[in-house]
Amino acid sequence: MIRPDLSLPIPETITSAHFIGIGGSGMSGLAKMFLDAGIRVSGSDRADSDNLRALAAAGATVHVGHDAAHLGDADTVVHTGAIWPENPEFVTAKARGLHVIHRSQALHWLIGSRRLVSVAGAHGKTTSTGMIVTALRELGADPHFVNGGVIEQLGTSSGTGTGDLFVVEADESDGTFLLYDTAVALITNVDPDHLDHYGSDEAFHDAFVRFADAATEAVVISSDDAGALRVGAGLSHPNVITFGQAEGADLRVTDIVTTGPVAATLTHGGEQVRMQLAVPGVHNAINAAGAVAVLRALGYPLVDAVRGVEGFAGTVRRLEQHGIARGVTVYDDYSHHPTEVRAALEAMRSIAGTGRVIAIQQPHTYSRTQHMYQEFADVLEEFADHTVMLDVYGAREDPVPGVTGELVSGAFRDPSHVHYVPDWQQAADYTAEVARDGDFVVTLGCGNVYQIIPQVLESLRRTDGA
């Protein structure tokens, strides 16, 4: 893993950019916007993917595998923190004296002097960003945007607009959200995470205070989340808008109905509007309230802001349905923190009705699993009827002895509620054995757990069920 060095200069002019890890959801979207800006783009990734093929079709030069020769005539190299310092393209770019910048710096370059909406938070920022973007488009604006996931009805995670607005999902995981010149800041919540970077809860919260206070127009922040309340208490900003279910919220959410797609009433400035979303879950009613509060800060009337977010159809890998086999419906969700897992499973309950919810959990990173294994076990045991536990997806981290999926499964109070199966085919077969007609299976994790879904569907088709 490479920590971003935000002190490095960002070039004034970029004519040819090479992206290391170009196939990722964030990097591929960024690369496409560079292409849209008329910049020559090349890039590499460790495996072929739909994103690589789409970029090649759009005019980028893409490579599978990493090799110094892939740099070509690039004057700027863009990387993420997920690559290793020994990456041959990274090493060679440094040796040649090329501009080597983190993806957040490349995004900063693209934003330029545009009016920026930055969405940050431990959970919900991808969905909230998607809601803001789709609402703005519904209301006649054409914002530039970069999101951490594909927005369902747009079919992309980024887009080059024609207006002055730019909307981004701002990444707090490595502190790079502090780089942007934000006009309106949205903080969905401040649930301590990424302590491998920050070192302490205090440092994590302090970063959010600095992010919010730097916003030039408004700060929109949760009234319900304990971490957000702590951040709010430390703000000196003159224009803070709170949102949530708390009685004192500036934009308050009440009368939530969770049967199927969620509905709620939003109240702001003495005005009330009933909201009916196309996505399920209490958490999405709260996400929508934050998006509406941002739109209000941008000058839109409440009724128009609500109408805009109602058109949001979801983002890829956020409770996304993948198929039905033998009467069992299979979903996928990006959740990788106990708070997110709880929200996803609560939303699945509203979809499942009388059906059981079977979770297939892939813990993400050794540090988070080691730090939060008991919280994961508690949430899964309470909100899923049964859990199939896979092994840890290490991402950028080296393995830690003793930190496996079994660490989480072993923390269940009732071992009959969980089954640790590190082999994916065996996990798929086991899921098919325990699932019955009317059940709902959901894969959980931000690694590659979604890739087990075809195996699960095939195993379901081959078995008669419990």
C-alpha cells in the first residue's frame, strides 16, 4: 500500500496520463473523464474486465498486467493507494521524473474552479452521491460527477457535464478528502474506520471537522449519528444544516414506512413533503434526506428536491438483485462495516417479508476484521437467519496470523447460526443446501464476493433444497 503524498505538486497541464489500476470503479471513471477532456489515456490492471474493454472502446490504451513499458509517452502517472511500492510502472515513473500523483490529485485537477459538492462519511456516501447527481439531472442541471459506484439508471460511475457544478464522493479513508476546495460538504455519518491510516478515533473525527469547516458555502451533517454529532460540536462553520430523525434536525425525517421501497415525510423550514423512494431501507430514507438538504443548500425548493431524489434507482452493488433459482432470490451488497451490514440486512428484511435472509459474508481487510470481528458477529447473528462465512479479502494488506473468517464465525453466541466455509464452491453448495423456496441470499463485502453469485445460482439449480 502507498500512502498518498498530497504535498507533491499537481501539474498545471496534462497531455498524456497513465493510470495504474485503471480497471477499478473509481479509476475507470476518472480515466473516462480524462478522455472526455481530450487527454491521451493509457492504463494497466492485473486482470481483464468490462471496465478495461469499455475504456479501450472509448479510445484508451489498456494493458492487462503491469510492466514499465506500458508507460509509453505519458507525462503524468495516476495511482491509488492500493498498489504496492514495488509496482514496476510506479518505480519507473518515479525514476524518470514523471509527475506521479494520487487519484485524488487527478480528480482535483479535473475539478478546477468549479462549484464542488463533496460527499463524505463512513457509510452511505456512494448512494448519497448518486441521489444528488440523479436529482440534479432530473431538475435540469448537468453536473460533472465522480462516484464510487455505478449509478444504476446512468450506467456509469462518472460523467462530464456542461454546468459549473461538480459532485464527488470524497474519500476519507486516507485523508484525501481534505484536498478538495469544497463549496457544499455532506457528511452522512462519522463511524470510526480506517484506523490503520488515522491511528485513533480522535484523529479520524478531527479530519472531518477540518473537511467541514473548509466548505465555503454550507455543511450538511447527520443529526442522528453519534460521530457526526461530535464533529458538529467542533465546527465553527456559519451555515450548518442538520438532517435526520432527531427532533432538532433542520431537515427532519418522520413517518418512515419500510414495506418494500421506503417512504417518509420530510420537513424543512415549516414545509412538509411526502417522499416515496424506489429503493428499500430506513438508511436510504436518511440518505435521501441528506441529499435533499444538499439540494436545498444549492437553492432548490423542497418539493423539487424531493421529486429529484425520488427518481434514484440505486447504485450497482447496493442491494442489487442478481437472479432467482429454485424460488431463492440472490442479492449482492457492498457492505463491509458492521453498521453497513446491519443497514443492508434490515433492508433485506423489508424485501424478504416472511422469507429467511441468508448472508454470505466476506470480511474485508485483516485490520478491520481484527478490530471489529465481534461487532460483525453480533450484527450478522441478530439480523440474518443464517450466515455463510468466507475468508478475509485482504485487498492492500498482508495476511495477519489468526485473522480469518473463522475469527468472525467463532464469535457467534450460537454456532448453529453460522458456517465457516473458506472454499467458494463448497460455500455455494452449502448455501443451496440450507436455502429453501422463498428465502433470500445476500452476499456482503466490498471485495470480490459478488463473483460467487453464479456458483450459488448454479448450485441452487442443481439441488432440491432443504
